[in-house]
Amino acid sequence: MRFQSVIAVFAALVATSFAMEQPSFHTKGVPTGKPTGPLKPGEYWWKPGLSPRGPVVVLVSLPQQTMYVYRNGILIGRSSISSGSKSNSTPPGVFDILEKKETHYSKTYNNAPMPNMQRLTWTGIAMHSGQLPGYPASHGCIRLSYDFSALLFDATSKGGTVVIGDGKTPQPHLASNPGLMLAPKDFTPSMLRPLAANDYDWHPERSSRGPITIVISSADRALYVYRNGNPIGRAALEVKGRLGEHVFTLLEGTTGKPSQLAPGRQAGRWMRVDGKDRGVDADQLASRLRFSTEFAHKVADEIAAGTTVIVTDAPVVRKPVIDSTYFASN
């Protein structure tokens, strides 16, 4: 038992040695006991014990300069931030965490240190430790205090959902998320062939592991399934009216009610974030959609807690260009 304790201490010391130290000009962070109310620059609230497990969703309010962290639908933390300045604004939208690096230096801005970096796009937008002057001041990234950046880094996983809202643009604005809608290297126009009613494409072998993201577009009358950023399926969709702009994240557990889309299964529990539109719960949304039941079961076999569903009235796929880096609506 003593030997195991020594090994545990050694492992902790090694893990600590790999953590990037706080740069002198970064904000250290000040914990506060307030789960609500305004936060001063550097202040944060962190209570992970309120929800010890489940998928993590990060919500960022640019007008409030505040970040909210939910785990399995329960608020476990919030923090002051500093987002992009007026000339380098932070894009609103729905993002996946594409990459995580405890030690990182900017390749664009003079090798600037970016501890606890979590990449949201491949074009330079990330969450990381930095200076918090009390107003938007970054080049587009979301700066956090050093202490909170480390706590958030440990709580999230690659593929986790981050929703950034500016109070103007509906949150599911896909054009701000090139990291999500990556075009496959083996793209061919046949991948976007028109689908007849109740028709679908399904190729899960194109990406065997990674987080699932589903995009539902009333404009395209289609449902798209991505795994780890790669398209693995799509289905023709019948839609009743406009759907609005919403983001759903699958939580752990079920509602105990039967699924409206995949008969014989129980409906999942979903956390919802709305754009400007009036809220609609998962059951209400399901009642307005119709697509292949066979496809629904195939998708149900693949999804797990943390799966993100983006609902939009905007078109997702534009005219295909083989050398394009992503398909998104402008």
C-alpha cells in the first residue's frame, strides 16, 4: 500500500511538471462564492460537485463578458472573460473543442503564451489563460484567468460543445464554425446527390470514433450527421414550418417516455440553448420532423451523452466546390 502511495505522489508530481506556468502578465483569478450577479475581472465561481459527471456545455455571453459552464445540464461554474476587441471580434456560433493543449504558444502573435488552450476553430479562435482588463481586448480568443482556465481544461473533453452568443446573431450561426463543417478529403459531388422522400445515406465507417454532431436544416430539408468533423450520414427531412435556431446537447439518462423518432426506444434528456427564437423542447421539435425510421435507429445506435444537435432554418450546404475547406452558410 505504501508503494502505491509513493507511485501516486510521483505521478501527481510528473503531471504537475507538464503544466504550463502562469505568465506574469496573465490574470491569476479570484474565486467567489457568488453563483449569480456581476463578476469583477478575474473573478470566478466553481462548484463541480453539484454535478460530478456528464457532458459539459460551455456558454459564453459576449455582452456580459461572462462564461457559464454546465455539466449534465447543471451549472457548475462561471467566470469573467475578455473576448475579441472591436477590430478583432470573437465570432458567435456553435463550436466543437477541436484540440486541447496545456502548453501552447501562438504561431500568429509573437509566440505569445496561451496556457490551457482549447481550440474552437483552425483559424485562430480558442479559449485560454490571458489578461482580463475588464473589457473585450483579445485578438478574437476568449481569455480566462489562469486559475479558471486550468479548472475548465480539466473538466472538458475534445469534441465538447461551446456556444458563443452576442445577443444579435442566433447562436447556431454555422458560418462561424469552420471547425465543425469540415469537407472530407475524399469529397465527390455524389455525396450531395438529391435525396428522395424517406431516403438516406449512411457511412459510419468514414469516421469510426469521435463525438457526434447532428445538424437539422429546414431550408435544406435534410438532417446531417458528423462524427469527429467528418460527414457520416444524411437523410431527407419533412418539416412542419420554421424550426428556429436552437442547440441541444444530450445528457445522461432518459425521460422514461417513448422516442417519437425511433420507436421502441426511450427518449433522451436534452439541454437546450435558444437563439432569438422562442424556446422549443425536444419533444416539440420531434413532433415537427419526419425522416426514415430505419435511419433514426442507425443514428440512435451511434449517439451518446454529449452529442450535439444544431437546429437552423438556414441552408447548411451551398453549391459544392471540391477544393473548399468547409460547407457552411454565409
